[in-house]
Amino acid sequence: VIVGILGGGQLGRMLALAGHPLGIGCVFLDPAADACASPLARSIRARWDDVDGLGELARQADVVTFEFENVPAASAELVATLTRLRPGARALAAGRDRLDEKRLFRRLGIATARFVAIDDAADLDRAGDELGFPYLVKSRTLGYDGKGQYRVDSAADVARIGAAIGSRPAIAEELVAFDRELSVIAARDEAGHVLVYPLSENRHRDGILRLSLSRPGDRADDAAQACIRSLASELDYVGVLALELFDRGGTLLANEFAPRVHNSGHWTIEGAQTSQFENHLRAVAGWPLGATAARGHAAMINLIGDAPRPPDVLRCGHARLHLYGKEPRPGRKIGHVTVTADSAGELAARLGELAFLLDPTDRPSLPV
Ligand code: AMP
């Protein structure tokens, strides 16, 4: 089976690595000359809307999927007319617009932060009245890792932030005083069977994921699982998807979902019976899914901006180092490190050996 992948970043690279033992080949389409998946498989260098490039991808592949969700809708629809696209163009479209996405969650009975649609400056004033200050404004499309996000602290900020947003459609959201940020990842096959991974607790800084922890028996597992099952069924989803949630006093509020494998699921490579990458390929190939149970406790540390020297990481014999072959650059995800353990205490000890990789704000509280 050859799987065509729109996007050739680290997620594509890890999909290719997962495909090898199963005899699943990959072919990538990416506009970047230095796409980090390209050393691993055939690659087509083309813009997202390049009709010839998309046609070539569809011709070379038995099924096409994506690892980058901001592929233009028209490109996804074109591919879907040429070959099988998994998940479908509708699943891709459903997560494209933050307002539609929040309305979808509400329709499915999945709680969210309170929100207000922002079409013009008057809506920003109304948002202050309805949500109270501070609140957040996000562009409805193309935002990720906190990009296109503004915090409105008082009515005095409204004019400045209104100017920054300009005519872009936006959404205002209540600023959630969450206890934890969580994500839940599921795989759904063509027959509609859904398997859900134990959830991840995620720590961010500057909007970028730094650390994910997966501990067996999290009290929020069942509620998170119910949310993602209903979302996956509603979208008639095929493949792996991720749902980001806030835990506020034990209540889960959905923030956004990603129609793809997810950074907070990298621990599943070593920490689960079947990785998110393998399950995504199995699902889109029309094959049965593998078990999603965790093998124990796991932690995943993102390497952002700069890479440590590999021996410094590997001195911890339980560390599993993944480097993506990307040039170091501030704010750029260039690799990750996973540690697994049989107990919370063992995980803490192993993370202690890797404390130099952790954000100072995370060090004292690990693992909680
Ligand atoms: P997003 O771009 O929606 O993924 O948001 C990036 C990060 O901003 C999240 O991981 C949260 O840390 C924070 N964030 C987003 N929305 C909210 C919200 N409504 N209240 C509090 N924090 C938020």
C-alpha cells in the first residue's frame, strides 16, 4: 500500500517510519525544499494548490491523507475526486474555522468555553459585556500554537486589538482558568470502530507544547473518551484525530480538534501498544486498528529551538531520542524525547535525569 501524505513535516516523517515495518510506503507533497520527511520517502515538491502536483500525488498513492490541516479546501476536494482521501474533505473542513468548530462541539453536547463571534469592532465591545475581561480573541482560520491570538484585558485594549485583527473574521472566548490542559487521541477505522488512547496532560509555554504526560487511570479519561467518540462518529472520520481540552475543576471544555496525528501523542510510539502513527496508516489503508492501551507511564519532552547534544540525552538510558533533521531555529520543534516507566515514582526519577531539558516552571511539579 502506498499512502500519499499532504505535508512533509515531522508528523509525516514519523508516519513514514511507522509504515516501514508494515510494508506501507509513503509519498509526500510539500512546498518546502527542506521538508524533513523527504529523506525518508518519495516527495513531490509543489504548492498546496498545484493541480499537477496534487494529481501526481493521487496517481502515485492508493489513498491520500494529510499531516497538515491548513491544506486549502479546494485541494482536498480535488484529491478526493482523484483517489480516496482519508479522513475526508468534510473532516478537514470541520476543524478549519474555530467558530464552526465550537458550534459543532456544542451541537454534540461537548462543553466549550463561552464564546462570541467577532465580525466587526462593535462585536468586540459586546464580547467584553458578555464574557467579562480578560478575554481572548483568535482569528477563526489558520491559527495554531497560539498564533493569531490576542488577550483583551480591558475596554481600553479593544481599539488596538480591533486594528490588529482588521477584517479577519475572529472569535472571542472567555479566558478559562483551567487546572490542566489535556488532549485525547482516537483512531477510527472504515467500519466505524473507535479506539481511544489514554489522555495526555500537556504543558505549554508561549502557545507551544513543551511536555506531555500520560499516566494510567486519569480521572478525566472516561469523559474525554466520550467527547472524542461522538466527534469521530459525527465526522464519519477515518484515521487518527486529536481533541484538545481544558480541565476546569473536573469539567472538560473542548478547545479545538486536529484532523491528524498530534504532537501530544508522540509518547504512543514507545508508550502504547500501537503508536498513533501506525494506527493512522492502518485506518487509512482500510486495515484493522491496533490496541491503544498504554504500556505504563510516559512523558514526552519537545525539543524546541535548539537541540541538546545526543549523548547528553542518551546518558539517561531510558530516554528515547527523536530528531527530525530540521535546522535549529527559535520556536521550532526539532525533536522530542520520550521516557516510559512502570510507576509514577520511576517516571519522576527518569525525568529527573532529564531535568535539563525541562522548562523551569515544570521541574518542581513533576510528575504531579
Ligand atoms: P489554541 O491556538 O486555541 O490552540 O490555543 C493555544 C493555547 O492558548 C492553548 O493551549 C491554551 O494554553 C491557551 N488558550 C487557548 N484558548 C484559551 C482559553 N479560552 N482560555 C485560556 N487559555 C486558552
